[in-house]
Amino acid sequence: MKWGKWQSFCTSIQKKFKEAPHESQKPNTTIQFLADPSKFNTTSQMAPLFLLFLLHVTTLSAADLRPGFYSETCPEAEFIVRDVMKKALIREPRSVASVMRFQFHDCFVNGCDASMLLDDTPTMLGEKFALSNINSLRSYEVVDDVKEALESVCPGIVSCADIIIMASRDAVALTGGPYWEVRLGRLDSLSASQEDSNNIMPSPRSNASYLIDLFQKYSLSVKDLVALSGSHSIGQGRCFSIMFRLYNQSGSGQPDPAIEPKFREKLDKLCPLNVDQNVTGDLDATPQVFDNQYFKDLVAGRGFLNSDQTLFTFPHTKKFVKLYSKDQGEFFKDFVEGMLKMGDLQSGRPGEVRKNCRVVTGHQANSFWELTKEREENYKVIKSTTRFCC
Ligand code: HEM
């Protein structure tokens, strides 16, 4: 790494420590992230090998996040989210899968705080153009629609971070998967970090052992990893994400031997060497239905991504793939558990409730409780002034 770059990296780390919350509100766990050395093709894109990130991500206590959080302040909230997601599904079935992916890309990068929804500003490189997100994350407009609908009914109440959690749950339920009660009460971040996203989000080339280590840093088990990967039961991926495994797996000049030959023929046709790499293919054989077909496909050597198929070739993960391929109920149960755990990841930093999910509003607080208290105070002032006025 060049010295100038190294210096700015060190400054950003120092800043991170300065910004770290006070001891009393500090997260329970300090988690270390090591950049994925297998990430992407070129050295310039590759995350620095020695990069060690100390990020503060924690699992909030149940007291901070709870079901029915908006039952008094915005009782219609969950209904509104569901309604907009239903419309999105009818308009473009894939869009709900794209929104569901947001939960992973949001929660893994400094907790579930909607940082990945922030647009770049002159002083901040956001996450939308991070390596795993650029030309890949999509359907941001569905979240905009949800937010607009919520703002028109209960302005300034429902956070974008909570919208992602509700919308992801609805995406699963609306496509035939399980329904579960979500814990709510998250704040939206005041910034985003492209660098953190680059260093954290796993590449489609990752192998199971790398993914196990990554998930473990978030207190997510091997079972959670396999169950959550079952999210690839819906949606699509680009040729860009599989070119290496079709033509040059691990620099061998050969395809990944784990791909079943007929399926490889199909993928070769979809993604020939000279293809526009934005062409997309289905992540499993039933890409609009949330079911356990994804696991059946892995058992048959028909996984789309390397990071999918590796779950069947690696012994620690294989047993869960086998189990879920035979027992959809078990998959659904473990998937819900994983989504709840992932949804509890928080940075502990101050936040706000944004008016527009793409932009920081600038009215920060340390917790939802503080925001609510502030609102109550404002309400009292409004009430008392009304009494003396007119
Ligand atoms: C285990 C590590 C994971 C890796 C390496 C990974 C990687 C990827 C990649 C490469 C794509 C296709 C992107 C493209 O080609 O543009 C994708 C799509 C997707 N991912 Fe993951 N993913 C992982 C875990 C997850 C998790 C935990 C979730 C959600 C809980 C998730 C949800 C999705 C969905 C729904 C899509 C399809 C999106 C669409 O159709 O727009 N993924 N993932």
C-alpha cells in the first residue's frame, strides 16, 4: 500500500476510535474483521491484505429493540411496508429479493443502521459504490416508496433501518417463505463508509471456511451461515459474479469441478467469455419462490455462485445443506433465527430518524428513547403555547 493511502487509512481508523461510543453505551463485543484476500480480480481492487479493522458491532439487548415498537406512534407502519412491498412484487417480482438483500449488506457494515441507503456527498463516499454493491444492489426506489408512504402518515417516526428489516421479512413471506415478528426501534446512521463495506462484504468467490470465520465475527454460527445463504432461494446474480468459476477457478484455467456438467453447459451459454457481465441468471431453479430448492440445487451441483456451491463441498456446512434440502420446515425455522440475530447487530453509535433514506437529516440522538423523550418535551411546549395563545 502506498504511504499516502496508508496514512489516510490510519487517520480513518483513529477517527473510528474517537467516534466510538462512551464506555457506558459501548457494545458488548469488539469484533475484528480481516479483509477478504480472495476478493475480486485485480490487485488494485483487492482489499489490503494486512487490513485489520476494529469495528464496534454489538447485539443490542432485547430491551432496546422490540416487537410492536411503533404500535402507538405509527400503528399502521407494518401494514404500510407490507402494502408497498406487495405492489413492488406485482410490478417486478425480482425487486423484493433485491430489497431483502439489503438486510445483509446493511447489518454487516457497522450494524443495521441503513448506512447503505445513503447517497454519496462531496465529503462522504457512501456504500452504494462499494465493490459488492456497485452495479449489483438495486431497487433502492422500493425503500423510497415505503418511506414516502410512511412519512405521509406518521412523519419522522419510522427509521429507514427498521424499514429494511420489515421489508426483508415481507419479501420472504410474500414469496412463500416464513413470516416472523421483527424487533424494531433502530436508529439511522449519520454516515456511511465505502471502505468498511469494501473490507467486510464477502466476494462471490469466497469459500466456506472464509465465510464461517466471517459470520463467526458477528456471533453467527455455521448453521446461521448456511440457513441465511438460503436467501439465495430468490433473486438473481450477474455473469460478473461467476465468470472465474466458469473459466478460471482458482487460476487453474479450468471451470469449478463442483459444477454439474449439464448445469455448466447452461451457465456457459448464459455467460460466454465475451458476454456483457451484467447479464443475470437465477440463483436457484425457483427464483421467485422462497423455498428449499436452493439446497436441493446445491446437492445436485447446481449452485450459481461459488460461495453457494462451496457450502456443499465443505464438510462443516454440508450437513446443514443436506438437512435443509430434505426438510424445508427446518430451513425456515433456522432462517428466521438467523435473520433475527443478524437484525440485532448494532453499532451503538448515535443516530437519527431520516426523512429521506438517502440523506442524513441532521437531528441526532443517542437512542430512540432519547428521541421519544425529546418529542414528548416538544409536544408539551406546543401544548402549553397553544393554551396561552389564540
Ligand atoms: C454468505 C455470504 C454471501 C455472499 C458471498 C453473497 C453474495 C451474493 C452475490 C455475489 C449475489 C449476486 C450479486 C450480483 O451478481 O450482482 C447475491 C445476491 C443475493 N443475495 Fe447474497 N450473498 C451472501 C449472503 C446473503 C445473505 C445473508 C442474504 C440475505 C439474508 C443474501 C441475499 C441475497 C439476495 C436476495 C440476492 C439476489 C438479489 C437480487 O436478485 O437482486 N445474500 N449475493
